[in-house]
Amino acid sequence: MPSSQSADRTRTDVLLIFPPQTEARFFPYLSLPYLTGHLRRRGRRVHQADLNIAVLHELLRRPALLDDAVRAQDTGDDGKAVSDWYRRAVADVFAAHIGELRAHVLHKESAGELGPDRAVRLAGLALELLVRDTFLVRTWEDLGELDDAVRRAADRPPTASDVPVASLHRLLTGLLGRHRPRVVGLSVAFFSQLAPALLIAAWVRRLSPDTRICLGGQQVMLRHDSLARLPGVRETVDALCPTAGEEPLERWLDALDGTVPLTAVPGMTWLPRSGTEPRTGPPVTLRFRDLGPPDFTGLPFRSYLNDALELAIVSCVGCYWGRCAFCSYGNRSLPQGSYQQGTAPQIADAVEAVVRATGTRYVSVADENTNLRLIRRAMQTVRERGVRVRFGVRSRLESALTDPEFCHELAAVGCAMISVGYEGTSQRLLDRVDRGVRAADYQRILDNLDAAGITVRFTVMGQVLDETPDEFEASLRFLVDNERRIGIDALELMVAEPGSRLVDSPADYGLALDTSDRLAGNPELSYLAGRVGHPLSVPGGPTRTEALDRLVRIFDTVKPGRTNASAPTRSTANDRHPLAVAALRPHTWVRTVPAYADARPADRVTLADLVRERFYALPRTDVEQRPDGLLTARTDRGRRLLGRLADAAAGVPDPAPPADPAYAADPAPSARSSS
């Protein structure tokens, strides 16, 4: 508890920061709300700031930032004319719809003509354009390169930095000025956040020299030994927290108050900056069952990139299965006592507290792998308390789901979605990576969940050890056979992360690892390379290129029925009998590619849907575009093409203009269309 002798009571005890750059923009990442809730219940003054979403909010409030960034990205190269035009067009559409974007993203109000799905997508595209080719989205060959680049970026005047980096510095300066924190804690959940987090730490050290700085989160858990050796980290950071941060931060503040010695602070790896010899404190004793619900106060939880308000809780620390050989997070749960599970009443308390405090109608249970029977009991308790909320979980395709009654029970207490990992249907490989599931159950499970009305979304893994061509074909066939009832969230190659059983015993899994400082991830498939670990190869198995080609085949072949709502699904009827549209008015976010940027302007009209990121080429023999932008059909084929554009939500049918006698004939088209 705070000491009555604590220094300046006008200062914030802890400023918790979630740094850029990650795609985790759907709801607040839970590390900050759980830390905040615990420390506030201990009487501490805490402010939490999600700078990952704050960069987007800064862009929405100051849309001219995107113009500045696009001008800086303009190549002036004729060979890249279409790229330059495309970026300028996206910035123009963003500015034209800024009112609708602010209304929906910031306040969850009507998005007007755009609609909520497109508003979310356009805001995300604008943010990615803002940060394009900047320090915030660089990928790294090794940690030494990352550390050197951070130190150079920290030495650069903010006004001379890239537009989003300068904005980030401005946001941080405001936070430090308003809160004057004694401690700044940075939660680094994803590898892509590591360099920005270290840059923020260097800025804090310069702007507020007496503030203590701590790094925690998943990446510190995975890499704390390597991070502790980096010169920039040792010069800037006081401590690394490779465990849950509630008790370490609480006790560190007690030490700063002078009520306990620094040596009594658990769970911290102290660095030279702390004034002590590098060492690790005693283990933490606080358990997950001792924690209360997350506290989202201070976060703009209504203003995340989602169609509607969505928040999250966790039901455990670690993974109750924990044995999947590729999962560094789960494998930390294997030692006795490492896995910590909440009770059904505790989980119900968290759900009820979040719903009553925020009004959310959807809660994600953001465990790595949820105990489904436990969550069913907890959500039944929530309902008995008069709280109605839908929820989603992450789980394996495990045996409990072979029981149709259990699936209906999950749906009855509000389960709307289950996200699962898919490593194929080869039982040989599933057993080898110790997945703990039976491929023979998969079809029955999907049938049960579909009958219960629960959406299933897959994350598909490639390069699963020495997968044979026949095993891959069988796994692909299962996806194709079930494509109408599943969604696919991601495709990724297997990664050998530090701390996983793959890295601890690669020979047991037939792998060859490069254990030097080189880093390997999924840059072709995942945001900013996704998970990052050691480069691997599979002697006798597919090469990385072959495994990547297999995932591309899945992408090209499988057409999931549970797609993102922002991508309109064409009806089967329209596929068989396409609409015939005489004239179509493109939406304002669908732009005509100008002649100087189109390699074949003479024989086609090329449209770009800047929200869906699609191009459509229309032969001029079939379609004419008038000066006001209206597209009119010259032929029957042209009417079908415009019908397909209407079906793809690229525009709306318009009353046909007077016919032009010159186009009364129906000439054979001389060029093909693409849509």
C-alpha cells in the first residue's frame, strides 16, 4: 500500500504504455487494464495509455498528417506512377470521409454512406499508409541491428523524424507533462512493438531523467536475457519484468516509498540503470485467483477499430494444455504450478464488472487456449446474475466439442465464435507436435458447432515439420469441403520461438535451427512478420519456399463462407444469374485510374476500390465512362459487367441515360475484363 511518507502526491505512480506498432486495435490489449485494476485497488495512482491506437486517433483528429506523409512518400518516378496515384487517392478518400470516420471510430455513431465495415477498413488503411516505410514498421535481421537503429532514432530531433514518429513523440511528451510519472511501464506483447517501445523508453529517459522505466510483456518473457545484453537497453531501462507484472510493480512502488528494500521486489531483472548489480529478484507469490477484474478507465475503449464496442477478459494465465511443441506461451505452463486458472465465480465477476462498467455486449475471452467447460460454467453464472452478453473464445478442436449437447450449451450461454488453430488433418503430425486432438473428430466438431450457430475461424499453420504432399492435399481438401462454414483469420508458417519445445529439443522434431542472433518470422503472411524466432529448416521435409507455396494455394483455393463483413459476399443466385445494369454510379471511394497511371488506358476503363483494395478493368467496347463518372453499358456484356460491379458493392445502379445510336450494335469484345 502507498506510504504516508510517499513523495509528491501530485505525481502519477505509474504510467502504463502499450506501444505501437501492432494490429491489436480491435479492443484494448489486456495487459494494461489488468495491471491498472490491481494497482488502483492497492491505492496507487495509475494512468494507462494505448499509444498504438492513439496514433490512429491523432490521424483522425489531424487528417492533414496523412497528406504530409503521402507527399514524403511520393517517388516522382514515372515507373511508379500508379503507386503514387494510389496513395494520393487513398489520402483524398480519407479526407473526404473524415466526418464519417470520426463519428464511427471515435464515437461508434453512424458512419453514413460508408457504413461501419468500410469505416473501420478505411481508417486502418489510412493508418498503414501513414506509417508506411517509417521506423515504426521496420523489420529486423537481428536484435543488434534493432538496438543500433533505436539509438540512432532516439538521437534524431523529433521534428526531423517521419510524420508518425514525430506524432508519437508529441503524444508521449503530453503524457509525461500531464502525469509526471514515478515509473513508466511498457508492455511489449508483439515483436513488432519492441523497437518502438525501446525508442519510447529512450525518449522518457531524456525527457524525464528521474523516472524509472520497466519493460514487460510477452516479448520480455521470451527474450529477457538477450534484451538485457543490448547496450541501448542497459543505458535506458531500469528493469525487465519477465513475469506477470502486478506484484512486481506494486512492490517496486513500495520500495520507492522506502517501506521495503529493493531486494524484496519480486519478479524483476534489474539492469545497471537501477543502481544495483544485474540480478533477478525473488519469485512472485501473487496468483491469478488473487486478481480482480480489468479496469479500462482512462482508455478510449469505445474508439477502437471494430464495428461495435468489444472488450476482453482472460480466464487463466498460461495454457491448461500447454504441450503443443510450437507454442512458447503454452510451454511455459508445463512446470508444476505455472498454469493458473481462475474460478467460475471469479471469471463471472470479471465479465459482469466489464459489462456493467462499459455497456459492451460482446466479450472476447483472450486466453491462448480456453478451458471450455470452465467458461461455460462461468457464463452460466453471468446469465443467472441477469447479464446477457455474447462472447468468443480461442480453443483447440478438442474432444469436448464432439458432444452436440455441449456445443448447444455453449451457444445457450452466449458463445458466438471459437477461434482455432489448424495444423492439418495428419494425425501423425498432430501427435508429433503433441497437439492433443484427433483429426478424425474435426468433421463432427464442425457439424456440431455449425448446428449450434457458433462461428468457427481458423488460423492455418504451414511447414508443420515434414508434412508430405499427400498429407497437405488431405488437409487442403478438408478446408475446401468445409469452406462455407468457416472463416480464416491468418495463414502462417511455423515459427521456432524462444522458450518453445521446438527450440529446446529441435532434434526431437526433425528440425535444424540457426541459433545465432538471426531472426525469422512470417513477413510474407503476417503483419510486420508476426511471430519471430530462430530460422528453421526441415531436413527431408518441405523447404520454406515449398511450404509458403502451399499456404498460397490455400489462399487461392479456399473461399471461406464466414468472411469479414467488410468484404461483401456474392450470392449464389447472382453467380448463376448476374445482374444486368445499364448504368452504374461508382461510390466515392471507387476511383478511376487516370491515363498517366494506367498502362493500357486506350482499351479499358480501370477502377480502383480504395477501401476493398481491388482493381476492375472494363473494356471500352462494352462500357463507357461519362465525364461525371457515370458508367454506362454499350453492350449486353457491359450490362453484365456493371451488374457484377454492383454485386461487388463498387457502385449503385443509376437510371439509364438516353441510348446513343452509335452503340446500338453489340460488337464482340476485343478485351477481357478482370473483377
